[in-house]
Amino acid sequence: MEKADFYCRARRDLTGPLHGVRVLDVTTSWAGPMCACILADLGADVIKIEAPTGEVVRRLPPMLPATNPPVSFAQATVNRNKRSFTLELRSPMGRDIFMKLAATADIVVQNFRPGTFDKWGIGYEEVRAVKRDIIYVSVSGYGQFGPIHDRVAYDPLAQAMSGFMSLNGEPDAGPMKAPTYLCDDLGGLHGAIGALAALRHRDQTGEGQHIDVAMLDAMMFQSNGYLTLGALDLPLDRLGNQFYFSVPTNTFRCRDGVVMAGVLLDTHWKVLANMLGHPELADDEGFATIPGRMSNRERCNQLWAEWFGERTVDEAVAECERQSLPCAKVRSYNEAARCPNTREREMLLDVPQQDGSAAPITGPPVKFSRTPTTIRSGAPALGAHTDEILKEVGIDPAAAIRLRKDGVI
């Protein structure tokens, strides 16, 4: 299919499938902002509410080159498609303004430590009093309830407690965290999924609700059943780039780089055995089935490693593709960013930043044929939309001047 064919019925008068939905994003760092980022990418009007000094993600290095004032790579990534509104939530006036905004919203997203917003008078019950059908998403490390709900939590701590780190890494090395904010991302993703499900329920029944998303829960949910195996005391070994039942699957070194390749099916093995010049192994009982190859893991790896070692990456990938065997080059992010497929799929978009310069920002992953999504605007300067949002809730310019003087905005 050509790209133009996929989008032939696209509407260009909408921001996306969530056009008309208003979200208050009262978050910091990554998990909460990611939840709101997904909703913003889907077309919602997301109002990012920050303290007048700005939230921490604005200050995380590295900064995008040639931006003045400097723009954090994290800010540019996770806070695009949002409007920025500064507000001191701990002040009585700030709380009142927040409640005015909440009365106009469909969704509130927050990821402060459990109990914080209740203390500030802007928790779920308080917001529900002004907007009965509000969908209130709370993303935290360990949840709103439970024995450890009020512990300090960050992404690597949730990775550690989930069991993930115990299996991540090479067999002869120690536990290893993911190189990305994996728990934050999964917590944000499940927060967005929960908000969408709650929107559907609200539209059917008129009922809002409180959504509790724990990063730890999200990470354990995405454990591919390993939590069940752990509960049953079944052995779980750290395998690095290998898999329990998919043999041979590993990274292999070619003459000019590294590939990831694997045999997932018994039919794959038959093809591979012939490709490697060992047709006698295609139906050998020690190799033809998954249990057999598991018992001959080292030999399977050795045979394919020798084959890869005689070829360049391009030669190896091309031959595997001809044979319909899974194989891909292990690329750097630098290489992935320069792949034509990345641009064609709009996974990198040149987005104007607050100083007018442009930067390549990661685009939305889900493609909609009728209601396309994109990065409509770069991450805004701090408070860039404060005045227009105040006007939307009936606060005039003279009052805004007083609010600034008092440090409320």
C-alpha cells in the first residue's frame, strides 16, 4: 500500500480522534507527561499546568543544539502538542483557578506522590465536586493503595522491584536496567489506555471515575507471563540476547557489524539447516524440534555464527530475507534516525521549537486513516498560553496582572 492510499479518506479539519477532549496535565518528569503526551498526540487539547518556575523536565540535559533559550530534549519530546499554563497550586487562588479549569475538563492527569493533591485540596473528590463525570488519572510508582503505596518511587526502582532487572543483561553479568525510562513509559501508556476506556464508559453512562496506575503494576503486566512463572517457583535464567525456546536466536557478528537473527519455528530450522550447508540436520531429532535445539543450543549458535562471520551485514540480511528467515542489523539510534523508513512513517518530524529553530522530534506511532495525528506544535515556552487560558475561564487581563504580581501565575 502507498502512503497516499492509506490516507485517501483522511479528514484535515480535526486534530485527531480525540478532537474536542480537554485534558489537564498536572504532571512532572516522564510517566505522567507521557500519559498526557499520548492524549495530546491523539488530538486532545492538553493544558500543561506547571509551577511558575517550571517543572524539572525543562532542565534535563542534553539540550537541543542551537536553541536559545536552551530546550531540553526531554521537554521537546514529551510536552509537544500541549499548551503551557503556569499556576501555583498550593495557593488558595491557584486552587480556585484550577477548579475553574477542572470544571471545563474531561480528564485530569497527575503523577505526584499519593496524597499530595488531597493535601492541596485538588484531589479526586474535590475535582469530582465541580465536575461530576471527571476522569481523574493518577500515575505513581506503586499505586494509590497497598503496603508500599507511599514510598518514594522512580523508574529504575520500579524496574528493580518488578523482577525485570534480574533477567536483563548477559548471563555472566549482574542485573541491568533498561536504557530507556521503561516503567515510566509503560505507566504513561496504561494511563492513557485507562483514560480512553473511561471516556467510553462516561459516554455510555455519564459516569466519571478515578484511575489508579502504578508503574510497578504496568511493568509486571508486561512481563510476558514471567510473574506467573516466578509465583510457581519455576526457574528463570538471565539469557542476554537469547530466548528459552527460540533456538538459535542471538546477536551474531558479521565482517562489518552485528545482526539479530532467530529461528522461531521448526520450519525455519529446516530452511536454515540447508542454508548453512547442513541438510542432514534439517530432520535430525536433536535439531528438528524446539526441545532438540534447546539441548543443542551451543552447536546451533556456533553454526550460524560461522555463517555470519563470513559475510557483511548487508549480505547476511539480504540472504536471510530471501529465505524468509528473521534477521535485522543491530543499528544505533543515529542509524535508525537516518533510515528512510523512519521518515516515511513520520517517526521523526521537523518541529519548530519555542525560539523558531526546528528539531527532529519522535512522532506518534499509531496511524489513523480517517483522523491522522501528527506533532501540531512544539513544546511551548513556560506559560506561553497562560493569558489565553485565563480568558477561557473568565479571568480578565487586569486580574491576570494582579495574579502575576502575587506569584500565582
